[in-house]
Amino acid sequence: MKKETELLWASEKYTVMAKGYNFYKEVQRLMRDAQSDADYTEITVMIANLKEKSFERRALCNTLEHVWGYFKKSADEYDKKHFFELVETLRRSDDDYFDEIPYEIDLFLHYMLQKYPSDYLFRSTFINN
């Protein structure tokens, strides 16, 4: 159960982070303290419940900046500029919550992942949902 939960957390951590940084920190703490199958089951259920929540704008912007770290060494200036323009537009949005990652951002993340592959991000539900 431990290994399965670790793999689940690895694939879901950016999705959870984009729902709310406090949620991310709570699951991270539970993962660190988990010792029993019951603990790992609790984490699995919590992740499933968090996935149902909306994305919070501030948390989504923060998560996008974290994800940028996988691209920053290889991305060209045009892609960097466009990425941060999208983040800034999101940051200035009047909406505080989103049921989905805004389409243009989602599309650009897929483009970035194809152009600048990352095995870790390929396994992440944040981009590949």
C-alpha cells in the first residue's frame, strides 16, 4: 500500500497543489507521518476528494511556476515569455476558482511537455488529465 500511495502522490501532487497549497502541505505531512495501511488509505481517499475541488487561482499560479522549473533550462525565450504572460493573465483574472485549468494554459503546457519532455511531468495528472 505504501508504494502505491507514493506513486499516486507523485502523479497527483501538482494537481493537489493547484487546488490549494494548504492541501498540498497537509498531504505532504500525512505522507511523511504515514506508517500503516490505514494511513495510506486515508491519504488515497483525501487525494481523491481533493481532485474534486476547483482549482484556486493563486494556488494554480504558484503551481505553474513550480512546473516551470522542469522547462526553464531548455525553454527558448519565446516560450518563456509566452508562459509567463499566460500566468500573469491568470493572476489578474477576476475569477478565484476554476473547474478546469484554463484552456490556453492547458494547451500550452501540453505543447511545452512535447517540446521539452519530462518523464516526471508525463506521469503527472496536472498536465495529463
